Amino acid sequence: MRSRLGLKGSVRLRSRPVWVEAFYGYLFISPVLIGLVLFILGPLIASAVLSFTNTTMVSATQFIGLANYRSLLQEDDLFWRAMRVSFTYAVVTVPISTALQLILATALNRGLRGVSLFRVLFYLPSITPSVAIALLWVFIYNPQFGLANFLLDMVGLPRQMWLASSKTALPSLMIMSIWGSIGPGMILFLAGLQGISETYYEAAQIDGAGALAKFRYITVPLVSPVTFFSIVLGLIGALQTFDAVYIATNGGPRYATLTMGLFIFQNAFTLLRFGYASAIAWVLAVIIFGLTLIQFRLQSRWVHYGG
Amino acid sequence: MSLEHKLSRRAMLRLSGTAAAASLLAACGPEATPEVVEKIVEKEVTKLVEGEVVTEVVKETVVVEKQVVQEQVTLRYAGWVFGNWQQLIDDLTARFTEQHPNIRIESELGDWTANQQKLFAQVAAGFPPDVGMGWWHQLIAEGRILDCTPFVDRDHAEFNWDNYFPFCYEWARYDQKNATLDPNGGTYIFAMAAYGTVWYYNKKLFDEAGVAYPTDDWTWADLLEMATQLTKDMDGNQPGDANFDPANVDVWGASGLAGYYPALQYARNLGGDVLQPDYSAAAMREDPWVQTFTYINDAVNTYNVHPGGAAGGVTPEGGFMSGKVAMEFNFNWVLAPYLSDITDFEWAMAPQPMLNGKRESIALPDANVIFKDTRYPEEAWTFMKYFMSEEVNRDYISKELPPPFQTVALSDTYLAPLAGHYPEALQRAWEEGRNGMADRAIEHWAGKVGDAIGSLLAGEFGSVEEALDWTAEEIDKVRAQYIVP
């Protein structure tokens, strides 16, 4: 007896009904699906609904239409201030971080002695809890006994107030952020660099290209997919920055470090304006989505795949 | 016959399951507790009246013992703790349960910020604790805190406001509708620790500089003059000397001025306050505040006797305890470490300085409330009463000086460890102190005042007036949002 597949004897493939296959498929992915619905889609939908209400979550809730959006876009100075702080933070930290990640990765990719140790050292900040890092930097920036002022003293420069001054607080946070983000990006760039064939460099060398030219015309274009990835994720992360700011300055002094993430948190959990906070979160989400879309549209001009 | 033959494995499992279920039901079920109750009974009494035997019916109150069933209740208590408070509250709740076996307390304790945010999140989620310690005005205004006036009225015999410092009583009464303190409002907030402000001074530094100690009637001008005499840089130069270096100061004359509380005290001395009396606007642009900010800015940036100025002078590590600060404004919550850790110099307390012939002093309590959603208001009130009892206050007193809130704190027992440190200053702060943080959303604007002072001292505002304009605008935003809904 032959089966439909032409197999002899007792060896037969029994096809299960499609619905059984589907059932098992859904069964196996159900933990993820349940998590997605409960912890991502659910809150997303809830926050979208809440953004049209004046809910404080502890008193009666009213549907107020677009009033939250109108208020934050037209009347709330702090919203625009937080937006400005977040964008300044992102525009400064993302390019500098990305450039440093690439430069460090290139340096570590040259087969120097002790490279593994350096890779570990540079990666360490990214596996340290962000709260611990923030606390460490708060100590470094302490105007009284912090390491930063100690170093300034050593080279004869005037002491700074760092996180305590509205002029220096945001730059201080940017330094923290750049320091903490180098490790993960560097590992990605290292992986990208190791995928570039040596033949390109050999050919360039034969043509008389120097180290800088090789970096400019071979390395940079061929790791551009990693650069693109790093910039997209970096920008999203920078615009959502929360934990370090919350620990180090809580938005002060005088809102100098009030990021959008912190502004949302303060409205929700300090001021109990959950509806308003949801509206801010959605505006931020739309901005991030828009920026990411623009980056994807523009990538064809500078990202080279398949090198 | 052996046991194995009598009891199969299945039977054994069944038996164990039944026993476990029975134990569980017993544990969760009501507990029988004897209770003494009074009862009015009628009885016939025979007596001799003018030589005749007369029988009459009289009513008499008798004590009968009745077996009642009390429900076993678990209350959740959430609060913030620091220092030895965790142990204090653990002991307190354990003793309470000993006295009230049917009420068990589950404590959820954390630091201030975590506790406050967790409480808000729990309230938002519909899962608040039964009793809690934190910052309450916003939740009262939202109608989430229980008005305990009926309990207070009912139990007035065992709950006497006269035993409490005046500001603790003032703090308790609140007008829920207008979201402000009101002596005729409901009774919501019950103090569990009372803080007053004093000036701590380092006797050794005073003696070395040959400066007389502060007295009861010293003034804010005296403070500035003393601080000028006490401040010196690393080379021994003093403010006013040609070579004085404000960026490298060895001994600061004063510290602790650059914040909301000392500023409010100074402004109140001049008749000022944060808001207009009718809450219609911020009062920060008015003259008392101009004078206040000017005084603080002068102390820091003109006289250079206080850290935090544009010149970059900073408070030494350890502050007053470092022995490099001659006078420090602070609350009595620092008393415990000062008493135990300062060993290399003598120190004492002085009351707040006077201005225009009067003295203003800020005081504030930590406080508990009962949440409206509690399923056990009666038990929660029982716990609250215990928390506020003299027994607990005496316990505070016996344990490394946490700040009690009853006048029993003025007893010799409490003040004895402070002998030599002029405890009368603290006594005055408790008795005379006025609430420094009482209105809804004050926690939001107090930070703005502190922010403005910090930036003013760092030279980030062009003038005192500019700093006050900024502060008034910020406070008006908060006021518009919370005080005038």
C-alpha cells in the first residue's frame, strides 16, 4: 500500500487537520501573546482612551475630548520646555555616542594585545543597573567632594556646580549618558567591522590609500547599516530618557533637565494627572514614530547593505 | 494490624488534605474572644420603710461576661521610615497585636519617595492600605481619606487634643472642599512625629573666635554679624579682609539658610507668606519676600558667610558634624545622630532669631491617615488611637530620640539627654511652631522656592526681583491647578 507521498508499508505521514496545527501553534506562542496583550497592547489602548479624559485615577473621570492635547500643545510651557530638553539631549548625545562607539570599535578591531579586556571594560557600564550608574555619577558630580571637581582642582580649573546648576546640569547628564551608551553600540560596531572583507582594505592599500582614507571610504560606508541601527535606537532611547534624570536631578534645577519621560512620570505619579500624562505620552510616541519613519525613508541615501 | 494496612496512600492524602483545609478554615475564621459587657437589669428590692416591708422594682447596671465572636482582621499599614524607625514601627505593631489579638498589622515600609508614589499607585489601582503615613492633602482633596471626626468625638475621653503640640492639632483639621487647613474642617491627619526648627551652634568655634553664644532674644542681624566673625578661609582670612577667598573656606559662619523653611520663617517674621490669605495668588513678589531673598543672598554672596554662592564655596562633607560649620539651621530630626556622633566638640541649640521684636518658627509633623476604602474603619481607628497614644510617645522617648508629638515629650525623661545642649530651644520650637507645609500642593511649590534660592545664590538670576518673579509664576501655576480647581 502506498501513501499519497509514495511511502511504502507502515511508514505513513498522517496529515493533521489545519486547525489542529494552528491550535498547537497558538498554544506554543500563547505565553508571548498573552504578555503582549496584557502588558503592551492593553496599556497602549488604555492610555489612548485615558488621554481623552481628565482622570486622576482616584476621583471621578470625565471624557474631555481633545482638551488634554489642546492644553499641552497650546498652554503648557513645561511641555515645550521638556520637548526642548529632550531634543537637545538627543541631538547632542546620539551623534557623539555613535561616533565614539565606532571609533572605539575600530580601535579594538585592530588585534591589539588585551583587546578582550578592553571590550569587557567598555561593555561593563551597560550591564550595570542604570540606577547604580546614576548614583555613581551623582557622587562624581558632587560639588563638595566629587571626583569631577577634584580633577578640575588638579588642573587648576574653577570648580563647577555640575548637577546643581541649571547651566551645567543638562551637559552633565549628557556626559553620563554618552559614557553609559558606548559599550553596547561598540559591540555592534565590532560585529559589523568583522564582517568587512579584508580584501577591500588590501585593494585600497595597493591603490595607496592611507588609514584615514580607508576608514572614510571603506569602514564608514560598510558599517552604515550598524550606524543606522544605532542611531535609530539611540534616538528612541534618548527621547525616552527617564531613570538617570529621575535619580540624578528629578528634572531640576528649575526644569533644566526636565525630559519628556520625566515630565510624563511627574504628571502621572506626582500630580496624579493620568489623563494628561497619557496625552503627553501619545504625542511623544507619534513624534518618535515620525522621526523613525523619516530615518527609514532617508536611509537609502547613505546606508549600504550587502557590502 | 499495622497502620499501613489501615491507611492507604490515597486515604492518607485525603486525610491530610482535609486536615489542611480544616486548619486553613479555622485560621481564617472568626476567633472567639471573651468580652466584658455591661447590662441594665430590673430586679425587686425589699426594704424597710417606716417600719413596713416594701418591695419595689429598681433598675441596676450589672457586669456580665459574654462570649462574643470577633472577626480576625488584617490591616495594611504603609509608611516611610528612616534610621531606627523600621524597628520602632515593627515593635509598635507587635505590641499593638498583643493588646488586640484580633487585629494583625502588615507593614509596607520604604523610603519617602517610594512610599508616596506607591501609595498613589495603590490608590489609583483601588488597593490602598488601611492606614498610611505620607503626604496627604491631595488625597484628602480627592476624597480618598476618611474623615475621623465621628471617632474623635465618640472617643474624646481617651483622645485628648490638649496632649498634642498645637501645630499637630492645626495640621489635623482640613476643609476637604477648599483643600486648605481649617480648624472647623474634618479630622483627617494624625501626627506621629513632630519636627521643630532650631539653630545648632558649635561652641568650640565660638570660643576660638571669642564670639558670645546666641541668646534667646538674638536677632537675624546678630546671626549675620556672628557668622561674619566666625567665617574664615584656609589661610585664616575673614570676610572683609582683602585676601579672603570665598571659594576656599575653612569654617563657615552659617549653613542651612538656602531653603524653603528658613526663607518662610524670615518672610513670616515680616508678615509675608507664600500665598495671599484668600489663596487668590502667590504673594512672592511682595516686600517680605524681597527682604527675605535679599538677606539670604547677602549672607551668601555679599558677606560670604554661608556656602552655595557664585564664588563656589561649598558645605564641608558632613555639614555641621564636620566641625567646620559654626551655626546651622535644621530640624530636630538630626538630634539623634548629633547626640551620638559628635564627640570632638561641644554644641548647643538656640531658638530661631527674632525680627521686628517677634520670632517665627516652622514646625511640621509626619502623619497617618485612614483610607476611606478600608473595610475595617473601626479597627483602623483602634490602631490609629494606639499610634497616637502616650504609651507610644513614651516608647519614642525611650528609643534614641525620635521626635514625639505629644507634650509628654517635654518631660524630663525626654529632655535629659539634651542637658547641656539647651533643650529649651527645642521646647520653644515645639510650642511656638507654626505649620510650614499645610496646604494642598505645597509639596509642589516648596521645591520651587528652594530652586529659586539655589539659582539666585549661584548667580543665575539677574536680581532678587527676577528670582521672585520666576517663583511667583511657578507657584501660581501650581495654585491654579490645585487650590482653585
